[in-house]
Amino acid sequence: MNVLDQPLIAGTISVIAVIMAIGMIVIRSRAAKRPASVKKIILPPFFMSTGALMFLFPYFQISWLQVIEAMIVGVLFSILLIYTSNFEVKKNEIYLKPSKALAFILVGLLVIRVSFKSVLGQEISVGETSAMFFLLAFAMLVTWRIAMLIKFMKLKNQIA
């Protein structure tokens, strides 16, 4: 048995995911206190993209069907985030409007992801599951950020 297939490692990965979700909630709430910018909207997907290096290792390689499935689910999950991410103008600057629903949505998405991971973990390896959830999260983030960028640019053009 591979060390990454052990339940302790899989549990640790889930705990890390919870910590990261909490961190994201804190970061998102702080971001609403500073003006938004194109850079702040588009950089997170670039930072996350470095995680794709995992696919260099055979343990994390998955089939094209799994890639497509993960990305479709990620795009679908992003709809809730897109719906709750809005901007407002204060003193001629654009701010992300704080959403009370955002924390609940992120926690809900995390619960769904951990549940899926528990179920899928019975059928596929931790490496495959990790790869699929990376792609799910990446597709969710990219879709969400593209929608945010479009909303931001429309509002910026209205101000100008």
C-alpha cells in the first residue's frame, strides 16, 4: 500500500482543506475593506496554477474523463460564488461588497467536497482524488474570477 493511501494521510489532507477554507473566508472578508483592482482579481488563479505541477507525477495523473468531470463540477460550484460576489462604489473607488452568504457558501462547498472525497475515496486513490479536487477548485476559481473581472470592468467603465 502506498503511504498516501493511508487513512491518516487522507484525513490530514481533509483537515488542511478545512484550514485553507477558513483562511479563504478571513482573506475574503479583509479584502472587502480595500479597493478592488484587476490585479487582485486575476492573480489568485495564477498563484493556484502552480499546483498543476502535481500532474508531473504519475500518482496524480487522471483520465481525460475525470478531468472533464472535475472541471464541470467546478464551474457549476462557481455559480454560487459568482452570484454572491458584487462590487460597490465608495468615494469613486470600487470595493467588493461583503456578502454574509459567502462564508456559508464556502463552508457548504467544503462540506460537499469533503463528502464527495469520502465517497470517491472508496473507489479511487488519494492521488486521483487530490488531482480531481485540485481541478475542481481551479475551475471554480477561474470561472469565478473571470465573472468578477467582467463585473469589475463594467462598473469601472460606468464610473469613467
